[in-house]
Amino acid sequence: MPRVSDEHLERRRQQILDAARHCFIRKGFHLTSMQDVFAESGLSAGAVYRYFKSKNEIIHAIATERQGSAVQLLETIVKEDPLPPFEEIIERFLTLVQSMLDDDGALRVAPQVWAEALHDPTYREIVSVLFAGVRSSWTSLAVRMHDAGRLPEDADPEAMGATLMCLMPGFVMQRLLVGDVDAAAVTAGIRALTGAR
């Protein structure tokens, strides 16, 4: 029997994650059963369980699969020379977040995971690690801006990192629930605020 390629295995894994994400967006993950995932993916129970032992494993994979791209973007920006204007950084970051909400919906499941994290230690650990990673990247950016003389001498990069981290969940919730906010609008608001006296 021929050996299944790693590429095939990864495609099959992604097929399951995509199917589960569509179910979670449609029904929420509490109302989604593994049978729903089997039906949406078009795969047998055995095929799905080969990759994921439980619905919680699927939720964990979805919660973590795209978050790394936000961290990668910020790490890339921190290394750019010269450092882009602050408003451009905000717009690039929120454009990425918006694409994860609109294009493939990967981030649409995040608020369900955030809510679950309030009372489930397993989800709290997942969300805490993800949030800490993004916040650390924002803090690194603030350090770089400070070192470049683009912030007041007494600016606290840790406080700035925590503040900038607030952008993502606030943007996600407004985009999903209100729908009238996009990356350009928030960037314009940041531009106005940074020019405020």
C-alpha cells in the first residue's frame, strides 16, 4: 500500500478544521457535535478521529492556527528600517485581523473561545498564551519606537503593549456585532487621537 504524503495529511487535517469552523460559526461550538463535523467535512468518524481525538482538540487547533500570523506581522514590522509610521502599523495589523474575520472566517470563532475562557481553565490557558504573544509583540514595537525617539522619554512600553492589545478584541467584536467598523476607520481614529491635544 503506498505511503500517504505529508501534504495529503495536512490537506485532510485542514479540511476537518475548515468544516469544524463553518459549523462553529453557524451553530456555536456548544451546539456543534462531532457528527456535524463528520457531515460537514464529508469524512468518516474514523478519518476525523485519526487527526483529532475530541471536539476540544479541534477547538484548540482552530484557536491557535491563525493567531501566529498576527505575531509574525508585528515581528516583521519591528525589524523594518525605517520603522513605518504608527498609523500604517495599525492599519496593516487591523487589515490582517479583518481578513481573518472576512475572508476565511478563522477569527470568527475567537469570541466563543474567549467567553469559554472565563470559566474553563483549559481555554483560559489557550487564550492567555495567545493574548500574551500578541501583547509581547506590541510591547517590542513600543520599545523600538521608544528607542527611535518616537515616544516620550518616560513612556512605558509594557503599558503601551497592554493598551495596543486592546485593539484586537475590540475591533473583532465591533466588526462581528455592529459591522460598521473596518481597518481604515480605526486607523483614521488613531490618527486623530494621536494628533489630539
